[in-house]
Amino acid sequence: MEYQYPFSQDWTTDEVIDVVKFFQAIEKAYEKGIVKTELMEAYRRFKEIVPSKADEKKYCNEFEESSGYSSYKTIQKMKAEETDNTIKMNQ
């Protein structure tokens, strides 16, 4: 699937890389599953870069429009999971 990851021109190269890693973790949750701690780590770093809920929603919506993968639903499932199981999303 061909699409671009959303990012801000204001971010450093490292921040762009970390945001891309977060969106790749969302992809992994849909495509083959991801261990909860790996997803949590990627999400924590994403929130350091994008602390605003409004900006988080903007970037996640852009990603969902281009990829079809919902960051919001994935994070909700991660938060609801009590054990360190693999998070696997359905299409």
C-alpha cells in the first residue's frame, strides 16, 4: 500500500523518525499483531512529540485517511488490554 506518513515541518529528524515508528507500530497491529509494550513505548514517544490532543487527532486522522488504519481504535484496545499480550486489530 502506498501512502505518506503525516508529520510537521517543525519536528527534528529524530522526531519525524519516532512519529513514523509510531505509525508503523499501528500498521503492525493491523497486519500481524504487536506486543503491547512495544506499542506503548511508541505511543509514549509520539505523545512527547505531539502532546496536544487536537494535534494528535489531526495526525492520526490524516494517517487513517491514507492508510485505513485507526490509531485511535488501536490505542483504545491497547489501553483496555490488561496483560502484555499481542495487540491484533481486525481490518
